[in-house]
Amino acid sequence: MSANKILIVDDEEIIVRLLSMSLRSDGYETVTAYSGEQGLEKFQSESPDIVVTDIKMPGMDGLELLRKIKEIDADKEVIIVTGHGDIDSTITALQYGASDFINKPVRDEALAIALDRAKTKIHIREQLEGYTKNLEKKVAEATEEIRRRARFQKLLIQSSNDAIVAFDHDWKIVVYNPESGRIFGKKPGDVLNQTTIDDLYTSDLVEELKIQARNKESGKSTPWHERTLELRDGTRIPVRYATNVLHERGEFMGIVNFFQDLTEIKRLEQELVQSERLAAVGQTVSGLAHYVKNILIGLKGGSYVVDVGMKKNNTEKLKAGWETIKKNINRVADLTQDLLTYSKEREPEFEPCDPNEIVEEIIDLVADTAASKQVRVLKELDPVLGEVIADPRTIHRSLLNLVSNAVDACEEDEDRTKDFKILIKTYTEKGWLCFDVKDNGCGMDDEIRAGLFNPMFSSKGGKGTGLGLLVTGKLVEEHKGRIDTESSPGQGTTFTIRLPLAESEAVE
């Protein structure tokens, strides 16, 4: 409350000085006068918030001053100071509009209470004045807001891509937007407030809606669902459909239907399914064709070297050609195995196995090949891991695929100054048996990472079928595990296999 300036009027100078000192110490601004006439002048020139005046003064007394102040400003708060036995004058002062009175000698506590009351009245009056001044403005704003919302709602309904049809309690159509007209073949002007539900819908839909309207316990709305909307002319349209039943105090007020025409969406879905099917076939054939072509080139090259060796009786060429042939035969075997693995479901065969030993086997298998490509294969095995119950074939096949990919990633890195290495790590983490295969090869960008486990996707061009990681992901998934990937171009890649330990406790 901001009322802070106080006019003190009393013919006794000592009282004025004491009251002024006390009020200033309380943070008020004071104006003083020593007679009624002087008090009226100060009131007009200083515009105090509150007037404190003695009731008995020579010349213009406090009652006359009060009366003149109220003539100037009827809302001004005036506190009357009275002596003992002045009850009649006090009553007269209250009738003139004095806000409060206090007795002489004036005590600080009594004056503070009277001032608080006066300030409260001023505050309440200011609020009321503010409310009164803003009332018409707020009413006008509220009216305009209601109109704006009504216009907005009308435009929203009219421009909606959904067909919106609403009926009142007599089942007469009260909302019918242009999309409804397109679906049902009737113009809004021909049906609004004229047509009933029986003229628009088929009898089975009418009965369904009336059952919903009668069933107060069924709720006010039904969720979106797909259905075939049959029109009265026999046309059938696939739609998404929802209903809101409107009740007020348990009484049926109306119902609103929403229809989304799915004709075009259904057509596009069929085209998409067909195109995806053709794309999948083409992608599969293309991937296999490239890979098989490379195998055939390898076989032809190997057989040519064998032929040369036989003609020249060169044992070294015979050995080299035969090694090439065997390598490509193994590629055929791997491709066949991948296709078989991916094409049929397989339940993991759980048995006691040592994950660290499986890693050692993998390193033995790939070490020579990796070394020929200047890649070191390192290990970091959990020494307390021991035996677990798991499918060793899943672990072996998955790790071998990942390590082989890691060797290829190092070979394909253009930065040949690197000390290429692959780290295979085993550990446990919050109920998971974990394997990390980390390389510092060429790495992958986000686009390649996103396609890693898609059918026939390969980042190796014609060198790969795209089945290796797909098979790895399938094997890990069958083992109820998961595989995560972290990679940055030029920085390398880390694959992490996590298999659940819930069923794989250590064997004593």
C-alpha cells in the first residue's frame, strides 16, 4: 500500500512535533499545520494521503476541517483525535466520514492501528476503482475474444482435412464441413439444420451411434479406429473414424463424428509395399551377384594359375593357384552358411564354455591374415570370468565376423601411417557378458552406421554380401542379447556384444 504522506493538524505545537517525529521514524512523510485554516491550505497544496486532525481547535475546528476536506475529496481518509468526554463530537465526525478516531494522549500503538486501517481502506478503494475502470474494457475484450474464438473454431472446422459431422439431441445435423460434403456428396447448405442422421448414414451406423448415445456408462468418446464407411448410394470408403458423445448432467446433448478418408493412403501403402518388395529382391540379387562374380573371378584366376603351373610343371604356381581356389571355395561355403543361418530360426545351444578361450581361438584364426595386412590383434581378457553357460557357436561366429570386419576396416584406411591394431576385450557389466571388438581403422559415418544391420547392406562395395553383420545381429538377438556400435570416420569403430548373464552363471 503506497499511502505515505500524512498531514498532522493540531493547535498544540508540541503534539504536532511529537507526532511528526514518531511518524517520520516509521518511514512516513509528514506535513504539519497548527490550525484548521492552515490545515485546509496544506491539504489543498500538498495532497496528503491521510489527515490526522485534532477535533478541538480555535477558529476552524476539526469537524469543520473534516467537512471541507470531504467536500473537496470524499474519499480522503481523515483520522480524528479526541479528548475524553467528546463522544458526541466523535459520533458527528464519523457521520461526516471520518475513517477512525483515537483518544488523547495519542499513543503510538493506537495511531499505528488507525493508520493501518486507513491505508487498508485506501488500498481497497484503489482496487475497486481499478476494477471499475477496467470492467467495461475487460467485458469488451472478453466479448471480442469470444467472437474471435467462435470465428477461429468455425474456420478450423471449415478448413479441417477431416470430415466433421455433429448432431444435436434431436439428431439434426448442426455441423457439417466441406470435407464432409466431399465424402458424403451433399453440400453443407443442403443439410445443415435441415437433415437428420437417418438421411445421411446407413441404418447400421445410425443404430451404432444411438446405442452409444443411450449408454451413459460407455464414456464420452471412442478412440480412432479404421473402418469401411458405407454410404447410402453403396459406395465404400476406407476411413479412420472417431466419435465423441456429448452429455450434460447425465443428459444426451449431441454427438460428433470425425472421418479421415484413407483412400489415397491405402493406395500409396499398396504401392509402397510393392516397391519395397521389388527393391528388396533387386538389392538381394544385386548383392549376391556382385559377390558371386568376385568369387568366380577368383576361381578363374586360380584355375588359370593352376593351368600355367601344369603346363610348365611349376609346383609353386600349382600351389599358389590351388590356394586361390581353396580361398574362393571357402568364400562360397561362408556365403552358403550365412544364407542358411539367416534364413531359418535357431535356438541357442547353451552349454558350459569359457569366453576367454573362444577369444583365443578367434585370434589364432585371424592372426596370420591380420599380420599380412600389417594389423596387430590384441586381447584384454577378464581374468576372473571363468566358465559361463552360453552358446559358444554364437559367440565364436559373431566375434569372428566382427574381427574380420575390423581387419578389413584397417586395410581400407587411407592413412597408412597408423599402427593398425584390433583389441578384443571380455568383461561383465550389470548382469551382461560383454565383448568389445575395437579397431583404429577407417571408421564409419552416421549414414553407414544406420544401415549396418539392414539386409544386403555392405560398406565394402562388391567385396561383401552384406550378410555378415546381419547374421551377427540375428545370432546375438537369438541369444537375447544386443549389439552396440560406436564409430567416427578416420578414428575407428567399436562393436560391443552384450549377452545376458541371468541364465549364465559361472560353473563351479
